[in-house]
Amino acid sequence: MNPRTLILAVAALATAGLTAFLVQGWMERQRAQMTVRGPAAPPMPAGQSVLVAKNNIGAGSFVKPADLRWQVWPEGGLSPAYVVQGKRQESEFVGSVVRTAVVSGQPITDSSVVKPGERGFLAAVLTPGQRAVAVPVTATSAIAGLVFPGDRVDLILSHKFEIQGEKEKDRQIRLVSETVLTNVRILAIDQSTDDQNGKKKTGVPKTATIELTPKQVEIVSVALNLGQLSLSLRSLAKDVTDFSAGEDPEEGTSRGKTLTRDSEVSRVLAFGRMKKPTVVVLRGGESENSAATGGGK
């Protein structure tokens, strides 16, 4: 064989071996990098954002802005009932009431909520087994209009009662105030069922709609015929005095246990009810009780 040809053949074999070695090393480095990085994430499916529940919302609960969010939804699974971003606003559902429980991530639809002014709104707000009843209020009895839907109040009844005596002159008309029901939930003031729109109410409220059991509705009906009902606003925080009085704020509405008589308020009335002192007058062998009359300068 020609020496020149032999040299070229050896050079070609060396070049091929070096190339194979370099290619194998490059492929091993690529495999190692792919192992560290992991498989490439699949591309996000194209779609539109729909309105979904951010948190679990129970049936009968008011929808708040914190309960809603927009979530990208695959185009193929987009239902005509879903609320699509850009076509409708999130604010349309704030203040509405959930008909049935909605879980986190579930799309919000018109059929899943009932909005203020729609038929059945108040019925959706009511707790199962409870009833709604309206009571008349004034600026004074409704705490100058500072009671809002969702607040808890006590119902205070102020009325008169008559004390019969042996004689007509002994007949007395007395006043008393008593707590009829405690921890009553306010559903609406006039025709407003929420205060989440931020609009300040004007004018004096005329009615307050409250949530009660059927028996408690009867109690309030009688109380309205006895005298005037006033609302006493309760704190949003738990009151330890409620527990000391045998009341659990989480148990809902219950009967009141306190009352105040007019003689406890006015010292004059308390003095008028005191028995006049008597003296015994002796005349010979006879005695006679006589009311003492006060004197003084």
C-alpha cells in the first residue's frame, strides 16, 4: 500500500473517533441537564377568565368581594352560564345571597345566587326554620338609624300597667321596661338588606325586619300591642356578661331575663310608694292608729 494512502486512512480514522467521542460527551451533558431541569411544563390551555368562588360560601350567606376571584378556564369547558371577565362585572354579585352552598373554585352563575330586589331574596337570607317579621321603629328606637342588616340587637318593651286597690283612689298606673328577646338578628332596615354598597342612608328608618322562631314571632306580636319596642345594639364581640347571665351568644335568640320598674328610675316614685308612719293614740281605755304628718320649718 502506498505510504501516503496509509497516512490518510489513519488520519481519517482518528478524526472519526474524536468526533464520536465529542458527540457522545455532548449528548451525555444534555441528558444530565434535562434530568436536573425536569420535563418541560405543558403549555397553558388557551381560554377566558370566569368568576369563581375564592372561599367556600354557605347557603344563605351574603357574597362579599373577598369571596370572589377570576380564574382562567379552558375554552372547551366554558359554559354559557359562566360569568366571563370583560363581559360582566364582579360587583354585580357582591351583596347577593347564595341559594345553595358553593365550594372554592366553583364558577358563580346567576342561578346560584339571588340578588337584592329579586323574588325570594329574603327567603334565601333566612336561616332554615326561622321566620321574618317587621317591627316599626323610630329614630330613637332604632338608635338614630345606626343599626344595619346583620347586626344583633335586644328587643326592649316599654309599657304601662295598672295596679288595682281596694278603693278607687288607690288605683295606680305604673311604667315598666323589660328585655323581651336578646341576640336578635337584623335582616333589613326598611327595604335595604345590606350596606355593602357604601351609600349612606338618608332619612329616618320606619321598619326593621328581624329573624325569629315562630314562637318568638308570637311574642313580638303581643309586645307590639302592649307598648313600644326599642332596639338595643349588641357588640360584634362576644360579651362575657352574657355567659354569666346564663346566655350563650352563639345559641341565637333567647328570652330576656331583666326588667326595670319606674320606681327604680325615679326616687320620687319610690318615695311615694313608701308606707306613711303611724302613731298609736290612747284615749282612756281605747287606742287608735293615726297617720303621722310631717312637720318642719
